[in-house]
Amino acid sequence: MSQEMEAWESEGGTVLAPPFPHPVQMKGTANQVEWAQRIRCRVSAEFDRVAASFRSVAEKQYDGNRADTEAIIGILEEKRSEVMSREEAGYFIHDWQEINDQVRQMIAHDSRYQEIKARPKLHQKKAIEWSPLRLRAALKVL
């Protein structure tokens, strides 16, 4: 029986997905590789968290701004692919052991992101400024 079929049957009919789309053979000592793999799981979860945040924002936006946010999600996924394809255990141990704002920094330093942020926001609906006079006038109508 093939390994896939055995996995399928032992899991009640579902095949386990690999933890990452493209498993990477890491380089380093056995202890470094084990440590880096644990860190790598947390890094992937951080990319998931940031992506979910951007997707949540995109769902509430109008077309133009949504397109920009989806472009940022594309940048994020490209950065994820770059990071997760790294083979050096030391890279994860040195650069990702403490996860702070590395993902945000990677996006912020990307020239495509900077270009998006520099564009005038033509698609935003302008919020009504509720000055005391405007508020009083609105209340009179009610």
C-alpha cells in the first residue's frame, strides 16, 4: 500500500498537509535545526496573523483601497516565501528568535509598499467633520 494511502487511512480519510508548502532542508547542527524549525513555525504563524489583519481591513474597504490592500497582501506573501525558503538554521535563530515587528518592517521597506503609501487616496470617502455648528444643524433636522 502506498504511503499516501496509509496516511489517508490512518487519519480517517484526510491527508496531512506539510507544515509549509515547500519543505526546506535546513543547514546547521542537529540542535540548531531543531531550534530553527520551532522558530520557523512561529514565524509562519506571525505571517498568518499579519495577513489575516490585512484581509480583515480589505473586507471593509471600497474598491480602490481594497486593491491597494490586496497588493500589500501580495507583497506580504512574497516576503513570506523569501523568509520560509531560507535554509540556514542560524538565520531563524539570529533574526527571528524574538518576533517583534520584523514582518511589518519587511513590508514597510519594500519599494512597492512605499509607492502604494505615497499615492493620493482618491478612493476614500471623506468623513463628515462634525463641528459644533454642523452637529447643532443636524440635530435641528431630527
